[in-house]
Amino acid sequence: MPLRAIIFDFDGVLANTEPLHLRAYQEVLAPEGLTLTEDEYYARYLGFDDVGVFTAMAAAAGRQWTSTDIRRLIVTKARRLEQLEENVSVLFPGAADTVRRAAAAVPIAIASGALGAEVRRVLEREQLVNCFTAIVAAEDTPLSKPSPEPYLHALMQLTSSLSVQIAPHECVALEDSPWGLLSARAAGLRTIAVAQTYGKSDLHDADLIISTIASLDLHELSQLCTY
């Protein structure tokens, strides 16, 4: 079967925002008396959306945060992240060109654990938002990665927008984390790991591993959908 669509993760694949997310979490958690180290973030929490991070950290610290408490922390963290992104390009080198090349070949989408406003803010600043047929963010599905729901929802949006049925095995997902790969594989997609956040040894479950988003070869993507 031919390649019919490409679905990108956002943070860690297109945008180098994970260090900014970490800093924003740290600054929001400090007044609560909690610390989050870089090692802890990448080992335990990177795969979660904001709700998941704050919920997991509360449980680990024995805190009884209510849903209102968590919502307050999410809003504060989102504001701080926006401040950290001001006047800088957070895209990985070559990411914008890769997005444009991919969009010229097949419909493309995003399946991200970031908030929709965060994703669209970056894409609009880089004049890339119109390249995407669908954008699925944290608030769009009840469960986040490693659940398959973000990718299944992105496929549903692609099918709805294009009025053409796209089977999961006709679509390739680009991910940077083990959690993201689990999500995409559970949804039935072919997977490419981009080793920009984790080492290749942590991403061995992918169908293909590339070093950077700039090195993406669309011909290799097409070959993944032929078996």
C-alpha cells in the first residue's frame, strides 16, 4: 500500500521545547515545595501531558491536589512556557523545510501531548500551521500517550477532512520517545523514531530510526508502507 499520510509528534520531533517545558515545570513546582530534576523529567514524566505530570508528581509526593489545584498549575505553567518562547524559534534545524516537503507529498497531521494553544502558537509564528490537515493536542482526547487515542483521533480527523479512508498501516508516525512509539504502534501505524531526545538504544521498537528531523527521507517512509 502507498504512504497516505504522515503524523508528527510535536515536542522533541519538530520543536525543541522539552528543555523549556522542564524549566516551566520547575518554576511552577518550586513554590509548592517540589523539585523536578532533568533526569527525573526525561526518565519518568516526558511522555505525559500536563495533567499527567502534575497528577503523577502529586502522587509521588503524597500531595492531595484537587482537580482545581492541577488546573491552576497547568494554567500557570502554560503562561510561563509562553514567556520562555518569546522572540525565539524553538524548531529543530531543518524542521520547517521537512514539514513543507512532507505536506507537498501527502496530507500531514500532528498528534501531541502539548496543549493546542502551545502547538499552534509555534506553528503560526513559523508560518507552518496551514501545512497541517489536522492537529490533535492534549485536550482533544481523554487519554494521552502511550494510549493509542491521540493517533486514532488524528487518523479520524484526516479521514473526515479529506473524505478519504486512511488505514493505520498506510500512515507513518514520527516520534522521539518510547511512550510516543507505544502510542503509534498501538494505533497500528508504522513508526519512525527521531533520536533528538533519547538515544537510539531507547527507541529500538521503531520501524526506522533517524538522527534528526532534517534527515527525514520521504522515500524511506513510502517503503515502510509497502510491507
